[in-house]
Amino acid sequence: MQYIPNILFIIALVAGVGYFIKNIRKVIRNIRLGKELDRSDNKKERFKNVAMIALGQSKMVRRPISGILHIVVYVGFLIINIEVLEIIIDGIFGTHRIFAFLGGAYDFLIGSFEILAFLVFVGVVLFWTRRNLIKLKRFWNPEMKGWPKNDGNIILYFEMVLMTLFLVMNASDLQLQELGADHYIKAGAYPISQFIAPLFDGMSETSLMFIERGAWWLHILGILVFLNYLYFSKHLHILLAFPNTYYGDLKPKGELDNLEAVTNEVKLMMDPTADPFAAPADDQAEGEPEKFGASDVTDLNWVQLLNSYTCTECGRCTSECPANQTGKKLSPRKIMMDTRDRLKEVGDNIDKNGSFVDDGKQLLNDYITPEELWACTSCNACVEACPVSISPLSIIIDMRRYLVMEESAAPSDLNNMMSNIENNGAPWPFNQMDRLNWSNE
């Protein structure tokens, strides 16, 4: 009977970690639905970006209030969960505070964890206040209604509860240590929970054990639930921010890539020895030419799909977007959220049918409208603002390319400009012979 808690703990641990791994494999599978893209260059600079942007939060602190709060919550939450290692060992082997033999070092660790837990709690409360009481505009955009809004609050409640359970567990443990309860050795320093402990004065040893064990179990089970909640939440960026910053585009912000298929077509047109009736070299095996641009998630490259899963929904991109500021429909955050939602829909389709079965939908029109795409000024403000190196612009450009080259659906002004370039060699509707007429006036 004494081993039943250990067995139950192992079952919960294996189930929680197993379900998490299963879902992460789905994420990897979905990302791999994107087109191949080589981002293996300049490893030194890529690792530097990971250290500075993902780990060092260098772009977060450009907005000092939210940036510093985020660092406190992020770093605090990660460091506090080092204690999860001790909880796991204790849970498996039935020990209690297995690392207590570290003596003074253990006192320092537990004391540090408590201070960080308190700071995390305060930071989370301030984040909740900014979202729900102050109501910062970027958290109340149209795309943030429903689940996105609830998701942002749920994760904050999760962290509040986990930090509270951690401190209650320590406070009741401290009381049991003072009572000399069996199995509760004197270990650790409790700079925060010592102020909570008096709430348990006068309780029996049995009641204190019930509180301590209850908080212990709820804390570790809460962490396992939190771990698996990440798959369904924007907070998957906690994990994906690192690979996303590593594989970020290192080219200058204003430099756009050329479509290889288009380049090959132009080369063919300019080659006097080429056979105009020969099949293009980049045709697919079944003889179908490659699609120009992107109309669905499988037309995007895998880094763009990784970007969509990494989006934090912080809204910094949208708040910096000049088109959005002037009332246009475009929201770079919505572009990323829509891409992720469509990608998940495609993944669910594959899970259900074994392979993708045409569902009559695509990213273009069903999720993202041409109006949104053409509102973009291509200024790169969203790319510069993103704290985790996401590029909404790259998706916008690829979808525009599809509209222009596959559907001939460019806005009339753009069509007129391209016609003028074709006929007059310039964007303006004037014959080349008339270009200098202005000088005669």
C-alpha cells in the first residue's frame, strides 16, 4: 500500500510526458508540410540570435514595462521549475526533499525560488491588469476575440495557481518541520512562505500533511497539465522561440527572395538557343508546373509554418503596422494566427483521413482576404517589431505573388503600372518619346 502514491505518480508522469511528445510530433509533422528551405548558413550568427533574442529577450525590452515584466515571469518560471526535478525524484522514489543534503546551497536555492515565485505572481497579476482592466488596445483587436482572448487569460491563471501552490506547499512544509513531523527534515530557506505559515497555526500535524501533500500533488499535476496545454495555446512559443530565432532570415530586411521558377522562365525567354516548346526544367514529375506564390499553407516554406506556430499573439507587429494604424483591415498578427489555424486544420484532416483530403478550403480567401494582403506597404515594421523573429511579410508577399501570377488578380492601379512598364518602359502612362516634354514648359 505504501507504494501506491509512487505508482500513481509514475503513471501520471508517463501519461503527461507521453501525451506532450505525441502532440509535439504533430507540430513537427505539420511544419514539415511546408516547402524545403535551406537555412543552414552562418551558424555563428544564428546561435548569436538565439542567445540575444530568444534567451536574452533583447527585442522584448524595447518596450521596457512589458519587456521587464516578461523577463521576470519567463526567467522566474523556468528557474522555479528546476525544483520539478526534485519533485519527480521524490515522487518516483517516495523521498522528501532529496537534495536537502546540499545544505546551505539548498537553502539558497529554495529561498531564491520563493522570491522568484513571488515576483512571477506579481508580474502575472500586472499582465492580467494590463489586459483586462487597463485594456491595452493591441489586446482588444478584432482577431483577439473568443479563444485568443481567453487563452491569454487562462495561461495567466495557470501561473498564478502554480506559484500559489508552490508557496503553500513550502509554508505547510515549514510548519511540519517546526513540529518535528516524521519525514519532514529541516531544510531550505523560506523568505516568502514564512509569512504564509502563520495561517496554519494551531492545525494538527495530520491537517498540515494533508495541505502539504495536496499542494504538492496539485503543483506537479498542474505542471503536467500546463505542459500539455502549450500545444493548444499560443504559449507554444515558450519552446519554439529558440528554433524560430535560429532559423530566422539573416538577409537585410528590404531584400526579397526571387522565385526560382520565375527566374528559370526568364532565363529560358532570354536564351536564343532554348526550345520554347520544351517542358520547363522545374516541372513536377507528373508534368504539372510549380505554382507561383502561395494560396494555402502547403505552398509556404517550413520556416513560415514554424513562424505561425511561434507567434506569441503579443500584437507588437500590428501596433507598429502603418496600414493598421490608418484603419486598414490588415493585421500582421492575424496573418500569423490565420496561417496557424489553417495549418492545424490541415493537420487534423491528415489525422482523420491518413492523408490530406481536399476540404474545399485554402488559406487565401477562406482565412486571409486579398484586401488584407494589398493593404500591406511592405515596410517591414512588423518584422522589426516581432520579439521572436517572425516575418508576416514573407507570407503576405508569397500570397500576393499567387494573386498576380496565378490569378491575374492584382489591383487595377498595379495592373496599370505593370502595363505601363511593359509598353512604355516606365510606371507612368507616357510614351518614351514624350518623357521630356515637361522641360519645354
